[in-house]
Amino acid sequence: MLWRAKGYEAQYRVRWGSALSIVAAPRFAFKREGRFMQPHPEPLPSLLARLDEAELYHRAEDRGFFTLLWAEPDAAPGHRPPALKIQRAYRLDVLPQIIAALDPERDTWISQAEFHKPNRRIVHLLRLGLCFVDLDTYKTPHGENRPETLLGRFLGHCGDEDVPLPSLVIYSGRGLQAKWLLERPLPRAALPRWNAVQKELVARLEPFGADPGARDASRVLRLVDTVNTRSGERVRVLWVQRHAEDVRRYPFEWLAETLLPVSREALQLKRQPPTAPRTPLKVLPGGKTGNLRVFSGRQLAWDRLEDLRKLAQRRGWTEHGIPHGYRSKYLHWCLNFLLLSGAVPANQLYLEAQALVREVCPDFDKDVRSVLSTLYRKAKAYEAGERIEFNGKTYPPLYTPRNRTLLALFDVQDYEMKALKTIITPEEAAKRDRGRHRKVDRAAYLETAEQRQAYARLLRAKGLSIRDISAEIGVSKRQVWRYLR
């Protein structure tokens, strides 16, 4: 016989520094077993429904794709984990319908970033709307505590380590997920700096089981209001930081300046011209066994990867296929810069290579294998922390070519350099520098901008695409969108 007392769900407010959170009080059911009345806690409600939580970093109004991963229950009873996991990518505009149709009794994960193609490869990254850390608290001494007790200790640790309080904390069924929402989504160009912030968050939250292997932009995390079959618990939002009647969001640059040990200005001051004489190459042992080491030139590497892909688009390789003679070296240098940027670890190299190959040519598997075999060995040495000493400086074991090498390898023409950011000649770099420092009369500048806007609208009325208008006027596609708005 089951007796249930009238449950209560009081909500009380807890202040933690400047943060304001809402916590649900526990509900108990009382079961009569013989002569004793024993309390059994029931699952607490989540502060945010799964769609509400997903819409904090995925907007249905934006273009792009998000990814869902769910587990199919195995036919054999009691068999765990489930034998089959299914992954699907969906357009952002169908987010509400897809989330509503999910089975909450299955393990379900959702991508935290958004992508411009229907997969979650780093090379197809579109934007990032948050920073996050996956906390495996069950692997630490804190794991024996109830989620609400664990939450209080975690927030206290954030205060001790000068970590800004997260926008929300989620109980994943066995651990916690901490998320810092951003005021504006980051474009793919900011990925190296985002990775640096992620790495620092993981380092400071290590005592709570921060997973260093779950901080990349392609990561999927458990979706709110779905079950974690390993523990039988439901994933739910434990804590929300409110700001002006909304969930707290942070400017990314403020987060970066708060967390990173060196600011952008300090990095600029450290850059000095080479003065030491040339010396032979010397390999320095790393002694590191895991995790990706961040290279100081990660932003340059990412920008060079973007330049090569933009060059492929300009030459029509993404539409008509890449010609022979460019296939292997294009793939080699793209993957080299991808690894050098710190965006992906070596164990994801093959999947990223597949995504790159599909962009330009899906039929050169032999070339892919030969390129990967060389890069994989270098990537593992890079992750182990090995360095190469040359001319008094240390470099990663991956390739760090000069601009003139890349210009010669891909036969980059002067008119193609205008669309590139880093793979340019010294003459083009000096020309751009002069342009940045040239003083322009404001009235003349505004007049030119108004003329460009009028011309862009005229071309759009004639049916031209955004890309064609961008090429005709000589401005970026983003600027064309601003003109048309």
C-alpha cells in the first residue's frame, strides 16, 4: 500500500555574490513498509524545459545546422550501454519541432555549436554562442553529495578561483554541466581564442572533474529533460543566474580578459624581431601524455586554413572539384593548419579530413591515407608537448611554412590575394597597412558608403546573389547584408 503525503514545491532565492539563482526545494513521497514510514525523494522539476534551454544558444531564426545524438535501446534486456547511437543534423529553423518530438526516455545529446553544413565537424563550424565545461563530479570526492549540495560547493569553488559564475548549471544525471552564455555569438574566426578560454576553464575547474576531452567546439552534451540511463536520473537545470529578468550573458572579450593569463596587448608587446644567430634543429622531448597543447600561433594557423578554403571557393574547386596537382598538398596544408590551430586533437584527424575532402573532391582516398599517415605522427608528437629548437626559438613538430612558400605552392595571383587575410606578399601587406593608417575625410567616407548601399540595393533588385554583389562592390558579404538591411 502506497501513501503519498501532499508534496510541496517551494522556491526560494539564493544570492551568491552578485548572482541570483532560483532553486527548487525537494519533494518527498512517503511509502508505508510494515511499521515504518520512509521518505523517498522524487525527481525535481527542471528550472528550464529542454526547448527553453536549447534556445539559449540555438536560435531558430538563424541559418545553419545543429546536431542531435540519441541512443536506441538494445533488444537484449538489461544490456548497457545501448548498442546503437544515431546522429542527425537539422536546420535551426526546425529546432522547436525536433525538440518537441524527442523521446525523453532515451539518452539524448545536443551540439553546443552551430555549423554551416549538416554535420558537426570543426571545418564546418559556423558560430559559437556559449562556453561550457562538462564536469564528471562522480569521479571526484564531491560525487557522493546530492546535486543541490554539489551545486553550492561548485559555485563556492568558482568564487575561490576567480571564475565568473556560469549562466546556468545542469545536472547531467551523474555530473554537472556549467555554461557561460555569450551576449553575441562568436564567428568561426574566433575559434582559437575561444579554445584558449575553454582550456583555462577546464584547468581551473579540475577539482570538480572538468573533462579536458570534452571542451572542443564539436562537443555534444546531454539535453535537458531526457533520461541518463546509466544512473536512471533525469537531466535538469539546477541553477540559473538572472540578470535584468533574463538569463545572464557575458561579453566574450570580458570573459577572455578575466580568465586568460595574458591579454592581447601583452602578447603584442612580447613580439620582438629575431636577433639570435642560426643554429641547427634540435628536438626537445615533451614528456606529455595527453590533451592538446595550445600553440602560440594558433590564430595565424586558423586564419591560414581559412585562406586556403577561401582560395578553393574562389577557384571553383568546391563546385567543380579540385584539379590534379593540387589535391594532396591542399589537404595536407589544410589539416596541418587545423591541427596547429589547436582546434582538434589527433584522434579526430580522420573525420575532419573526410569533411575537407567532401568539399573539393570525394574520390581520392589513397591520397588521403598518405597525407594522414605523416600528419598523424606529427600531431601525436605535438600533443605530447615535443618542440623543435631552431635559431634560438622553439617550434611545434607540425609544419610552419612562410608565406612565400604557400604563395608558390598554390600559385596565388595578385587578384586572388585581395580576398585573403594572411597568405599575401610583403607588398600587399604594406599596401594594407598604408590603407589602415590613411586619414579619410568623414564626409567623403559617408558619401561613398551611401553610394555603395544604394548600388547594393539596386543589384539585389536585379536578382544578383549576395556573393555576386560582394564581388562587384568589393566589400565583404557581411557588409552587403548590412547595406541591404
